Amino acid sequence: MKEVVLCFSGRIGSGKTTTSSKIADILHWKYSSFGKIIRDEAVRRGLNYQSRTILQEIGKELMNLGWVEFCKTVLDDVDWKYGEGLVIDGIRHFEAISTLKNLVYPTPIYLIHISIENDERYKRLEARGSLNNENFSIFDKDETEAQVIEILPSHADLIINGTLSSEVLVSEVTRWLNSQ
């Protein structure tokens, strides 16, 4: 399989982290995550890395420092080199995917969007215990989530149904990738 950069977007609780990390494992590709970079920054500052509010605020700060620097940090976190396969989790803005395309060129880059209905998302989040302390309807309305709903799906190379099992999603993505 030709090495590319696969990027995953989707709403909170869509299954993007589970799916993207499994794909990276199966393909033996490097795996990076915007969320990990943000959580690491929260830890560095001594803040609660599990608070969605804090993570969204740190994400906004990093975006405001510049997309090139933020995206380079995601690539550098796994020491990515041209020609290597890479899976990146947590695309939340068109600016991230367009900046990454420039940074990894000429390596092909694809955006995979995981779509899911709210009822299923809330079931998952409740099962994880993620709905106990913070109200996710507030987080869904945050500016860091707006493009995930409104813009990224129209730029996706592939949209998959997040209500399917992770095994089925991984199979769909790898089959699609083999056809490219």
C-alpha cells in the first residue's frame, strides 16, 4: 500500500480516535493527534487535561499562534518524514487540513470524516462517563467544533458512518485506501 497521510475528522464521540488508531496499528504507520498535543500542553501548564473547556481554550490559543506551527508540532511529535505513512486524528478546522497538505507535499493526504447522529454520540459519551461533569451541548456550540459540522464534511475524501462498529469502519477505510 502506498504511504499517504490519512487525517480524521468527526464530532466528539464519533469514533475517530478508535478508528484512526486501529488503522495506524493495522498499517504499521505512525499516529499523531491534535488532541494529544493539546492535552500535553494542558499537562505542561498544570491544568486539567480531561476538561473539555480547558482543552478547547488551549486549542484556540495554539490556533491563534499559527496553523503552520501547530501542524508542524503534530508532525514533529512522531518524527514524521516524507514518504512515511501517517494517521492524524482530530482535524477540527479546514485550515489544519490545508496547512498539512502544504507541509507534507508531495505525499498524498486524505481527509476521512466520521459522521454520526447525536443520539448515538450521546449514548457513547454517557457509556464512557463523559456526560457526568460537563454539558456536551455547550461544547458542540464552541467555535472549535463549528467546522466539524459545517465545513469539513464537504472537503472530505471519504465520509463513513460512525454508528458502524470500529472493525467495519477500519475495513471500509482500508478498502477505500487500497482503491486510491
